[in-house]
Amino acid sequence: MATSLVWHCHGFDGFSIHTLYAALALRDRVFVVEQDSVYGDIDGSDLACLHLRGLDQDGQLAAYARLIAPGDKYQDASAIGRVVIEPALRGSGVGKALLAEAVRQCRTHWPDSPIMLSAQADKLGFYQDFGFKVVSEPYDDGGILHVTMRRD
């Protein structure tokens, strides 16, 4: 499944109303409803960042992440955030394909910048497999334990 995704990376203006709705609906379904985390998902960052969308063979959203330029969240590093896949696709390799593409896009857009992210503590191994290292103590974010990670 993961190898058949078609990737789109664009600014906020690259969304149609339908593709924006699909991205926000997936984020809401997983981060707010499934994980029972009440937080401000619509935080203003969407307007300034890049949006990475992986579409399946039917053109449906399978994977999503947002990419943030250096200086917007972390002073000296770009950032990957809102990493999410369609729940039915868990275990299919889509998550690995998404993170690999997110890292590739960050390297393309900001080649001299380290990459940082805020990882849910129970997913550390996943991010460590991509070269990310923990650089903070654990902290609560929306009721879920997180750590900040960095890849130089």
C-alpha cells in the first residue's frame, strides 16, 4: 500500500475546500476523538506551513503531515507535525512512507536545517528508526505524554 501513494506537498493555498476538509477531518478523527485529546488543532500554523498529503489509488487521503519552516516553531530547525495516517492503514507501511517523504521534503525545502518534531512518547522507536534523537524531558501535550526529538 505505502508504495502506491501519490504525494502532494503545498502551501495552504494549494488546498481545495474538499482536500482541506479531508485533512482536518483525519486530524480530528485521530488526534481529538480517538486519542481523546482536547487541544487547539486549528492553531494558526496551517496558514504558514507546507502540507504533505499522501493519496491512495482512489485519490483518498491516506497520510498527512505538516512541515514548518525554520524559525516558525524552532529557531534553528524545520519541523514535522500533525503526522497522521488513516487508522485502517495502520501496520501497512504507510506511516513509514509518510515520515520518509516528510524528511525528504524538509531536506528539499530547507536543506541546511536540522529537523525537529514533538513525538508521542509511545512512538519513540518509530522516530528513532529515522534518525531522530530525544532532546527534551517528557511533557504533557493535550493529555498525552510527548518528547521533543531532533535529527541533525
